[in-house]
Amino acid sequence: METNEPIKKRCSKCGEEKVLGEFYKIQTGKYGVGSMCKACKKQYGKIHYVKNKEKISLYQKKYAQENKEKRKLWHKKYYITYKETHIHQIKMAWQKNKEKTKLYRKRNTEKIKLWHINYYRRQYVGLTDGHVANRLGIPIAELKKYPSLIELKRTQLQIIRALRES
């Protein structure tokens, strides 16, 4: 005699008997799920994070520092894989909030102009190599081929800026 009742398991934290779908999948666990239900596991994770925030933060920074190339490759692969999805999400969000955005821009034109002015000041105050290369029309990858030209252009841009400001 077969029953169609779903398999249940008791949570090791709260002690309630729950359906397997209420547990995270873990290959080594009984029935292929963990010992704590999802709700208890989330609660445990939050408490653990609060108690060990500094330790976790240090670990993450250390890992990021030691695995720069690995992370760079992962981000590149992720971008390539989900590029279309991301673009679609942005388009949908734009369509959804089109009227709100237009209204905000209309009401806050001065605020937006000021933000843009400050942004460009912050961005180009130091005349970064990338900015100078862009002004020269040289790809950033080829910067090292023309160090003296980059410095000359940087000096020229600084003089032009000084003249504009006076």
C-alpha cells in the first residue's frame, strides 16, 4: 500500500517536522537536505553574521586581495553570460518608471546639473591617464607605448584649464 504523503524531516533547531522542500539541499544530509529548516538556517546566518561581522569582513577583504585575477575572470564570465538578461531588466525598469523619471528630472534640473558638474570635476581633476589617452584618441591598452606624449598632453590640458579658470 503506497502513500502519496511527502517525506518529512524534523528540524534540529526548532524541532518541528517539516516537508523536505523546507530544507536547503545538501548532498551529505539525510534525504539530500540539511539538518536545519530554511527559516532556522536564515535566522542562524543573521545571528552568526552580526556576532562575527569584523572577522567575516577581514576574511572577505583578504580573499579579494589574494584572488584578484580569479574574481576578475568570474566577473567577466558573469557579465558575458548575463549581459542580455541585465540589459533586458534595465529596459523593463526604464519602461516601468519612465514617467516617474521624467517628472523627477523636470523637477530637479538644477540639482542634476550640479551633480554632473561635480562628477566631472571629481573625475577629471587629476587628468588620469585614461582621460588623457581618450583626448588623444589612443586606446588605453596602448598607453605605455607613448609615455612622453601622454605627459605633454596632460601638461597642455592643465594649461588650458588654468587659462579657462582665470
